[in-house]
Amino acid sequence: MANVAVIGAQWGDEGKGKIVDWLSSRADVVVRFQGGHNAGHTLVIDGTEYRLSLLPSGVVRPGKLSVIGNGVVVDPWALLREIEGIASKGVTVTPAGLLVAENASLILPIHSALDRIREEARGLRKIGTTGRGIGPAYEDKVGRRSIRLCDLADPDSLGDKVADLLFHHNALLRGMGAPEASHADLMAALHEIAPKILPFAGVAWLRLDEWRRAGKRILFEGAQGAMLDIDHGTYPFVTSSNTVASQAATGSGIGPDAVGRVLGISKAYCTRVGGGPFPSEQNNDIGKLIGERGREFGTVTGRPRRCGWFDAVLVRQAIKVSGINGIALTKLDVMDGFKEIKVCTGYRYQGQELSYLPSSPSAQAAVEPIYETFEGWGESTRGARSWGQLPATAIKYIRRIEELIGAPVTLLSTSPERDDTILMQDPFAD
């Protein structure tokens, strides 16, 4: 059985939580490998809704092992709140079932403060950050001044490390006319949280290697989407980590040969949150209708998502840079009832046709979509669990998407419920 990496093939919010939860019934271990608590996954199980940000989706399934890898930036306060939140819904998370990489970098209160101050200072040029400190935490990691989870177990050296970190950040705060952070206050907060979070800490890369050699099936759970990747996304309107499939290895401490198959997640239409280019956006009644039907509001921020037609160019690009073997197409039911449906098949830019999204921000903002129009369907696809329950025009739409993106649709989701899923090919099968 192959291990599987699941990543978003658009700008995030593609429905990865449900798909990962559905796949976790076939896995033994579920691993988060990048991002922070800016990511949001919503699971609906037997009518109960679970909103997860840091916790892997496997935590809602009894007997599954969950790992937060070294590629994730961890806000320990947010993690404990999330654990307490799902406990109120009957899901108990203990160190026996959750392992947090000891070398994961921490998000501290100063990171979220800086994030919000800098975003506000950008004015009309805002990136669209969630303000949760993810960017500044990754900056500290690259700048080699990060406080890592393992540092909490070494109180003798923690004070010096915090001093080095504040030397850098307080200079920024002074420059922006903001109050400086207190060394004593931060140390007190870290000393208070340490005994609560350290029981979850461990050598994740070693445990993953042991589990892999023991034949356990591993599911790598990505956050955000490929077009938000710091290198391959719509820079600078991106997240602060690599979101493509290759990060599954780096962000968990396992060799790339262990990742196996890559499953991309894509909606049957397209959305994004915050600023940045969106060639197929429908800033009109169509976009509003898609948003209402799809309940398109951010799990973390609550912000309404921008909505538009499916962009085959972007998904095809994500497939190539991530080595995606197949696509899980979600929210097909949101397209029910449209008389006609459009798909972006290319772009026009400065008199030329492009089959990819260029890297230049000005070019990304200026491309014009080229559409192919499809006949819609009046029948409901919501809750369908077999091809035989789908209208012929819906099947035609799916088959054309496969042709345009150059990859098969191996899973089809027709509602938020776990079992409303049509499986064409088991991603775990060799």
C-alpha cells in the first residue's frame, strides 16, 4: 500500500479536511507538514461539525496516530485551545495519539502582534494575512532566531534565546511606533505553557521512520493550496511556507521516496480569500450565488471567499509542480441548477495566448481568461455515491475537466458529509 500526500490544487479551502478524514479510514498515521493555525479544515461527521486548524484531521478517528511535523509553525496556546474545543464534542486528544515534532518552531504572541501591525501599515497594499503570526514565525525560523518546542525543555538557555529574538523584533516595533515586547512577560508565558505542551513533544522523524518500516500507512495532510506556495504561487499574495507536495517530505522529516502517491484537491469551481490575482473571478451575481450555495466563508477568518469558474490552467499548473497523480473534485453539488457553466482553459496577455500563469504580479493581474462553456444540469447531485446517480451533463463536465488538467478525477465529493463520496481509484492502492 502506498503512502499518500494530500494537497490543495487551488488557493486553499478546497475541502481537504473532508477528503483527508475520509482517507484516514485507510491510513494508520496522519501528518500535518506545513503551515500554522491560519489553515482551517471543516469536517462534518454524523451531523457534528469539527473545525480544525493545527490538529491533523485524523484526530477525530479513534485509533489513528496524528503528527504535527517540523514544517509546521505551532502556536502552543492555539493548539491547546483546539484540543479543548474538540474535547467538548467528545474527541479526546492525548500524547498517546498526538505527536508534535520537538524541532517545530513556535508562534509567539509577538509574532501575531507584528503580523497585524505590518498588515495595517500596508494600507491598500495589504497581502490578506490572517494576522496570526505565521509569516513572522517563519521569518524567525529562516533567520535562525526561532524558539522551538524543544527549547521549552531547556529553561537555562531559553532566556538568552528570547533575548536574541526580542532584540530583533523590538527594533521593528520601535520603528513603527508600537510598544516593545517584554522579556519578562514572554518568559512567564513560556514557563506557564511549557508543562502543558511538552508532553506532546517527540522525535517525529524517527517515529515516522519506525512506523513506515513497520508497514503502517501514512497520510500527509497539506494546508492551504499549491497556488499559495511561497515559490510557486501568486507571489506576494501567498502564504509563508511551501505548500506543494515535495514539502511533505521536508516538513515531516521523511525521505521523498516515502511519500508515494499525491492526491490534489480541487473544487468544481474556484475560490480564494484575501487579495491577489484571480483570473476567473465572478465579481457579480454568479459569484455571489456560488458563494451562497457553497457557504464560502473562511473557516479561520470568517471572511467571505471570492468565487469564480473552475480554472483548468491553475489546476494543471499545480498538478505539474506537485506531481499530482489524481484529483479529488469537491462540491460538485454547488454547480447544480446552473443553465450554463464555464471553465477557464487559457489566458490572453498582451495579444498572446498563455497556457500557464506567469510569475510577474503585473502580468498575473492583467491576464484575461479564455472560457469554454458547458451545458448545466437541473438535477441534484447532492449526496450522490455512484456514477449512476449523476446527470449525464455533470459526467461530461467532469470528463472535460480531466482532459483539460491532464489528470484523472479519482475521488468525487457531493456534500460535506463523510460518506457522500464516489471513489474511482483508491489512492492508497499500489
